[in-house]
Amino acid sequence: MNKYTSLAFLFVMGVVAAQSVSFEEYDLNNGLHVILHQDNTAPVVTTSVMYHVGAKDEQPNRTGFAHFFEHLLFEGTENIDNGAWFSIVTENGGTNNANTTDDRTYYYEVFPSNNLELGLWMESERMLHPIIEQGGVDTQNEVVKEEKRLRVDNQPYGKFLENVKKHLFKNHPYRWTTIGEMEHLDAATLDEFLAFNKKFYVPNNAVLVVAGDIDIDATKKMVEDYFGDIPRGKDIFRENFVEDPISEEINKKAYDGNIQIPAVIAAYRTPSFKDRDSRVLDMISTYLSDGPSSKLYKKLVDEKKMALQTGAFNISQEDYSMYVLFGLPQGEFKLTDLVTEIDEEIVKLQTNLISERDYQKLLNKYENGFVRSNGSVEGIANSLARYYMLYGDTNLINNEIDIYSSITREEMRDIANKYLKTNQRLVLEYLPEPETN
């Protein structure tokens, strides 16, 4: 059993502020990793389980499974009636939700602390006794289809990321979307869904976090009572998908019937969020496009009136990340005009150090963000699960800010030179669907 407590000293607007998260972590005999965080300042508790399964764990002809299970595992269990999950939570003063990425799936409940045992029981039921039947599969299939219609198919710029991913990745499962293809779900058999559940939704592929108004010893006993007898699953072996470097600029077009204003995207394949370089790219994107005073927004939207919107963001993931810059032109300006202006700002980063004033503003933003992320037990539970499962270091909840604070202006210049080269990118013109006669 390991126990970690650390203190990070943050300098926010000249005031020294202390922020630390204490936690205890250990493993059950079945491989379930448990993290406990005690905070008795408010009578609230979060119970959460993160499974190390996401869209990248699917087969190319069966995409969308992980996201589908995010819905399916609310259907019911041997001891929770079909459709009763949400009513049980709300009737006991709680809230709950779940979300899926390419790398993991996360379920959580927030209850008054006197309902801690209820939260643990419900998550143990989800892990041990899910009811996976054809009726539930059919019901959730329609739910997911409607979600895809609303969020992707009928949403302006809804297929923006889909088109970036399929051109940046050729081998890695990141090449498909998290929501997947509906025809793959339609074609899947019940046995395939059962096999997916049996493989991935097991204690040795999960982390349980309990955070909030708890008694540590009493919570340990409840965790053992509800999760200790759940059988361990088979060890999961994941293939290591490697992408060849991009050496020539990729130029592509995509069409969207839901838009009237085109967009241009410049996207680069970048390293895992565990890599220091990825954190440097985070800072670069904040410098370029976080807020109306950022470089790209101020230049293209405010001053030159060339763009309706512009931005830069590092979509960080476990195996590879994607660094994306984009712009929507205004008036008579062309997509190529935006690319030229954006590239000019990148060249400045690659050539000169950002000002000391801008650098200090960046540090303050990250320090403030760090304080906010640890501002609720719900946020702390999510961070503890994520840092353990995806980064392999739970204590990053306390010291990741030290990594960002140690990034120098020289590193920002060097990393811009290393990754943001024009011959290492995709340039995608995202266009309105052509009119047909």
C-alpha cells in the first residue's frame, strides 16, 4: 500500500497559494486499483470507475463499441431493473454521468456522503452483473444513432475532427472517430458485445476512485465487500501501432452540407500527452489562441479582420496527439490567406523567444487552471483516475504544474521548430457541399 502527499506552491497574481491533494492507493487481489481521497469539508462523495478502454481498442470493422458501452452499461444489472439506474441516483439526491474518449471510459456518481455505499454498490453491479441482451442493444443503438445525428451528421463542422484523424493516421486506431460507424454497430452480434464486455470491463483493467467526505477505514471495508469478489479478467495485451513520420505536406478537401462558410485546418501529428514535448505544445496553443488577447485572435479577428474565428489546440492523447490550427475567413479573404498569416505566427515562434510578459501570463493561466481543477471532489476524482490510468503517476495531480512551470521560452521555440514544420502537416480545406443541379 502506498500513500502520497505533496505540496505545490503556486504564485497566482503575486500571492502565494498552497494547493495539495492527499490520497491513498492500493490494489485488491483481483487487480482493481483503488484510490481514496478524504475531504470532510462538505457532505459530498464521488464514486467513479475508469476503464482502460476506448475507441482505439476496437476493430476497424467494429468501431464505436467503447462509446456504445458507455450507454449500454446503464441499461441495468441483475439487481438493478432495466431503466432504473438514473431514477435510483436522483431519488437518493445524486447525479451521475459517463464519457468516452479514444483511450478510456469513465463512469461516476456524486452523492450526499451518507449514500457512499449506494454508489459503490451501483458501480460494483455495473462491473459484475451487467445485463447485456439484444433488447438493450437495440434500444441503445437507436440512442447512439440519434446522438450521432445531432452531434455529428447535422452539426455544422461536425465532421471536422473525423477528417483530420483519417488523414493524419494510417495504422493507428486513432484514425476513426470515438462515436464510430453506425453500420458497424448494426452488423455486430450479441456475442460480440458480450465478448467486448468480458475482455475490457474487468477489475484489472479499471481504477476505482472514492473522493470526498469519507472515513478511510470504513470505505476500505466497503470497497472490499463490494468489489473484492469480482473475478479478475484475462490480462489485456495491446498492439503497439506505429505511424511513419509525415515528410511531405498532405493537402486534402472535405465537404459539409451543414456549413456556408469554409474553414481551413493545419494539423500536425505530435507525441503522447505523457511526453514533456506535448505539454510544451499545450503552452504554445494557449499563447496562440487562448482568449481575445491571444496572438492569432488579436491579429486575424481583431486587427486585420481576416477571420471570423481562429484557434490552435493540442488534442492530447495516450499514444499520439494532434496539434490543430484553424481559421474561418471573413469577407473576400481566402483560405490560403489565413494559412499564410497563421504560418507567419508559427515562424515567429520558431525564430524568436516570446516576451517575458507573455511568458508570465502563460504561467499564471496554468497555475490558475491547476487550482480550479482541484477545486471540487468531482474534479479531483477524475484527475486521480486519469493520472493513474493514462499517465502511470497518480501524484501528477500535485506536481504536474511543476512541469509546466519549468517549461522555458527557449523550449517553446525549439518545440515549435521540431513539430510545426510545413512538411509535417495536413492542410485540410473544409468546404460547403457543392450545389447540385
